[in-house]
Amino acid sequence: MKKRCFLSIILIAVLSGLWMNAKSAEEKKSCDVKTFTAFFSVNGDSREDDNDIKEMIAERIGARCEEYWLSGQSVEDIMNEDIANGEYPDFISGGRELYEADALLPIDEYWEDYPNIYHYLSEEEWDTLRQEDGHIYWMPQFGVIGDEDVEVIHTGEAFWIQTRVLKWADYPDIRTLDEYFDLLERYVEANPTMEDGTPNIPYTILCDDWRYFVLENVPQFLDGYPNDGSCMVDPDTLQVLDYNTTATAKRYFRKLNEEFHKGMIDPGSFTSTYEEYLEKLSTGAVLGKVDQWWQFAYDIGPAYEKINASENGYNYVPLPVTISRGVQNRWHVSRASEFDISSGISVTVSCDDVAGAFQFLNDLLDEDILRLRFWGAEGDDYEVDENGRYYRNAEQQQRVNDAGLIASHYCYYSYFPRKEGLMKDGINAYIPEDQQSETNRNLPADVIECLDAYGCKNYVDMLGNNEKPGKWYPMYSYSDQLTYSTPAGSVWKEMTRVKQEQLPKVILSDDFEQAWAEYMQLYKACEPQIFFDAMQKELERRADCR
């Protein structure tokens, strides 16, 4: 996931009075329960003030948090705003920019009083988060595994396709880029519209702001490399490689150009906002795309309930697509391997109750509270069978897709730290979607039929699992920390700007060769070798030290 600069976003929120309004509202609530504020520079949904689970958590730990999210702002525009007064919410998605602005408190100066924080990571893992001054300023929220990794959902990037397309073709073995688009072409020719007459959208691309990474980084996967994010790493020579200039990259974007001129690619791809992208998916009309699961699956779930997605075959499954059949795909690497040190949750210097803030973080990691956050309340949201295994009955499964209940009842505190994998009981997963028995029970019928046809038990099986490729992985946890204060960071930002501007032009161009040449000229003018030299140096450091 690409990370952004948060400072100016927060200051705009400060100037608009968000934090003051939150505090004023809380004066009406019980003074026995502390209230904190948090801001996350991603899209999200704030929970209602009287949210059931949120209040249950507050009653147990004596604190709640009002969460605020990026909404309607362009991150790139906001990044250039001046810092108005240096005030922040109590919690923020911390990163290098905030560290350099002296906006964050050092976690390691407090954690001895908060065992759930102290033991959240191993000593070795914590050390990877230390900054130049020797302190640690943020906690990763994701990818921290408990006793055992039990992942069954592929939450990362993939070529996704609707089950109705695969069923129509009698579940073919699709392995290459050409095979993928050939199938979409044949399906649309035979099925130009949905049953209600709505035109099918063969393929769309998410290009909005920082989320455009699902357009630009595909060549690394097509060549059989895992998600190092900003580069590829040859595991044999330990050399950093640039996926932007490979023969595969040119072949991939040529293919997109060809498919666009065949009418296969949604022309609105390059102007749609993230919200508009989700609206398209929610209609069931989009047959295929490249994306990360977490960017679409949770948001379209409620809409899919209303349009009978399972009956119509609108649900997506991932396919192991590479540039040729001789290339082994590595789309899926164990989530435990993707430990991202570039950012996490932080307590800011503006927090008036530092001890209370760290206690809140500590309590959210308590196993009973984690159960409330992700499973809900026993009896209302899940049941326990005679073997102690958690499950949801049919009515409870419907509840988790009810848009009204999502706002009024469930409270995941989704961008606060969590644990994944198995709980201490060795039976149940912290996250319901990781519980194989629960996933099997509630998989849509069209997905079950599709998995059975391919001899798979879950989404991960559709791609195959891969171990961590090396000590360096993932390299994006370094590049995502780079700022304009370093030559490599400046080059990295300029490379990003050029790709965001030029790749849509390459796809839309009537003369691909000329458009590609112009793109490559602008790309090389960024002096990308400065960036890749820095990545090589970091790769060698990680290979030697970890």
C-alpha cells in the first residue's frame, strides 16, 4: 500500500474544527469514559456515536476513539499545504514525514507499562522500526501474526475475474496475460450485456491518486516476482531490478493499449474517482480487473447482497496470470512475510493524555477486545459450537453485510493494530475471514462452484502459496519511507508523478510506439538510477543484518 503525507490533511481538519467538534460532542457523554481522536489518510467510514460494539468496548476499557478519514480531498494537493499550527489528533497513521516534523511520541519510552504493546512484536521486529535517534515512533497495524498463519483469503493484488465468465467457458485453465484477455473478449462478444440490458464492462483500471499502483506495478508480477512494490529483486544475484523498463512492461502496456482500442477497457478508468470505481464494481457489470482484495471486497459486499451477486456469478476469484506459461506466479506470499515498517499508528505530541492513549492501544490488543472488534458479541454476531469453534449462522452472516448495521453495530477500529492468525486457544482465527470452516460455510455459491471446478479449497489455492523470498522482503517498506529530504526520495516522487501522468496516455494513444518512447524519455529524465542505487544499498543492508 502506498503511503502518503498526512500533515497537511490533519491541519485542514484542525482548521475546519473537526477535532474541536468531536471534543464538544463528547462532553455530553459520560465523563468516566475517555475519548480520543484519530485521523487516517485513507477512505473509511466513521462509526455512529452510539455504535453498539464501540460502546461495549468503551465500557470494558474506559475509552473510545472518534475516527476521521480522508474524504473528498486530493492527497497530492494537500501535501503542498503549509502547516498551520502544528496541532494533531491524539492518534495518526505515522510515518517518515511526521517523524521529521517532530509530531510523534517515542513508543519505546512508554511501552514497559503496556505489555500488549511491548509484546506485540519481537525485539528483532521492533528494532527494524527504530529511527536515527534510536527510538520507535509507530506500530504496524497489519500483518502481525499470532501463533499460526491461517490465511485463506488472498488479500493482495491479482488479476480478478467474475465467476460467470469462467463458468461460461467451462472453467478453463487461464495462465497468461493473452489468455486472460482472450477469454474476456470471447465472453463479451457472446454476452455484451447483463440480463437487465446493462452493458458489461470487460475490464476497468483503478487509477485514482496513490491507488494507481495497481496499474503501474503489474509487470513485476507478470515476470514472476513477488510484491516488493517499487522494484524487483533477483534472489540469486541480490540485484535490484527496475520493472518499469523491462520487455514485459512494454508488452503489458501494449496489450492494454490494444485492448482499449478494441473497446475492452473502460474509458472512464482514467478519470474515475475511487468512489466511482467502487460504484461500477457494485453494479456487477465489471468482468475483470487488477486490484488488491482489500481495496474492493469489503466495500462492494453490501451492494452485492442486494443484486444477488452469487446467483448471477458476479463474485471475483484471482487467476495466476503471468507473461508466459513458463513463468511461475508469485502473486501470493504469506501475509506474515509482508511486515511493513514504513508506517503505522502513532501517538502525537498534541495528545493531552499520553498514558491514556497508550493504554487504549494496549487494551485494543487484548484478546477479548480483539474478539469484540472482529467477531462481535457472542449470541448476536457469532455462535460457539461444542468444540469451542466460532461460527456465524445464516442470519448472523447476513448481518455483517447489512450497511446499516455496519455503521451502527460493528466497530472494527480497523486502522488500529490487530493480530492475525490463530488465537491462543489454537482453534479460532482472530479475523473471521481467516477461519477456514467459517469461510467455507459462508462462501458464495458461485465461488464454491468455481473453487470445486479448479480443485481448490480457498482463494489462496487459486494462486498457490509462496514463502518469503528473502530477508529483504518487502522492499516497499523502505521506499515508502523516502521523502523529498533525500535525493532518492525526490527521484522516487518524480518517477511516480511521471508514471501517473504518462501511463494513461500510453494506453489511450493511437500510436503506442511513439507514446512509449516519449514516456521512457520522461521517465529516464528523472534519473531513476539514483533511486535504484539507494534501493540496492538498502537491499544489501537487509541481507547482511536481518
